[in-house]
Amino acid sequence: MTAVNFEWQHQFIETNDIHLHYVTQGQGELVILLHGFPEFWYSWRHQIPALARHFKVVVPDLRGYNDSDKPLSGYDLDTLSADIRGLIENLGYVRAHIVGHDWGGLIAWNLAQKFPQVLNRLAILNAPHPYRFWQELAGNLDQLRRSWYVLAFQIPGLPEWLIRQNLKDFVNNVFREQAVRKGAFTAEDTQRYQEALAKPGVLAAAMNYYRSSLSPQSWLHHWGRSPEPITVPTLMLWSEEDAFFGHKLTEGMERLINAPFKLKFVSHCGHWMQQEVPQTVNRELLNFLRPPILKG
């Protein structure tokens, strides 16, 4: 059954010269959940009420998605990270726990490198560190095969036109067909994703994430550079049967993280972990974000 909770509040906030739509619930320390492609806040529907029992949960539609602003530019990781830094500040907080999946995970990694002072803890679901992704995309044929769509999305105008003409099939293929647990996506769920993607400007914005990531400026910025180490406690959850990202992307992470780090593989689910095995994800997130109090 799809989670429905009437305590969710829909709000808008200005950050980094754009307006983001977000859903929020709960009080306390701030937890921000960042979605991926081709999603919106709804992908965290199972996590919001569970986390809101202990935290103030804020789930934005990222720049370009659903009801957030859809500018023509600003889809590079540094600008996207600045969006979230501004979100934290404009909500009245100094720091937040950041949880990211897919593209939201790439933004979370970059945010932790660029603005570590605004993070308490970092949790990543099925999202490679950008440095490791560039490495594997350039030298791993298996990952290149899995990421064929990244290259296909570079063609100006064509991918969004093709998706728009076949939106229902696209949504079913991306979610249900790529999921290990098909029942995670009901007809209502896929309809919601279709409606969000059909809004003017969304598909072009979504493609711009990929186009910015492979721009010459991005390659020059990342290629050959050793990244700044992650300095906040980090949890990395990885689906054993992710069709888009191979296990090799998780190797060597201890060299990129100068803080407590846990990598956990989750079985019997695909890329859409928080929707396919929500109870497992909720348990892992709560255990990580609410560490036990040590008694003296």
C-alpha cells in the first residue's frame, strides 16, 4: 500500500536565487532527503513519517523537478549543492543530516566536500562518489554499459522529446521493470511520477543534470584531481541488484572518507532501495542518525 500521511505540509522556500518546493513533517534536528532521477519528493514517501517521529524532515523537489523552479542553468554539482546549503540556512538551521539517493546522493557527496560545516551526518543510497563514478565511467566497460543512458542524454533536445512521446512506458520501464520488487510501485505511484515529469520544463531540466556532468568544464574540473576527503560520519547503503551502478563503485571508499564509515549491501532489491525495501532503509537510517547514547 502506498503511504499517505495528511500531516505532511507542502511549502516553498527561496534559496540560491530560485524557489524550491518541499514537503516537511516533524520537529527537532533537521534531516534533508534528496531524490534522484527521474523522481521528486514522493520517492521518500515511506521515510518521511518514520523519520519525522524523531526529526524535522524536509524533502525538496530538486532544482528543475516537479514544483520547484526550472531555470535554464545551474545543474552542475556545485550550484546544486549551493541550493541545499541555502535551504539549510533559510530554514533557520546551521547543520543538517543529509540523505541522498541517485542524483541526490551525488549532490550529497559534493555538499559534504564543499560545505562540510553544514552537515552532521551523511547517508548515501545507491549513489557513487562522483570521483569514483568518473573513474569507472572512463575505464570500466561494465559501468559504461550500465550507464549508456548518460551518453544518450547528451544529444540536445532528442531524449526529452522521445520520453515525452512515450511517458507512460518510460515511467513503467524505469521504475517497475528495473525494480527487483515490482510490487513497490502501484498504478497510483507510476501515475504520480508521470504527472510530475509531464510538467513544463521538467524533462529538459532533468537532461541538463547529465549534460552538465559531462560538459568539458566538468571533466576539466574533476579529471586528475584528488577530491577533498569526506570528514563527517558516513553511511553508504548499496543494493546488491542495482541495474545502474555496479559494486565496483563502492571499492576504495575508505580512502575518500576521513571519518567513521559504514558500507552495507542490501539484498533482494534494485536501484529504488527506499521504495523497494522501505522498512530496511528506515531501520538503517534511524540507527545511523540516532546513535545510542553512551552511558558513563
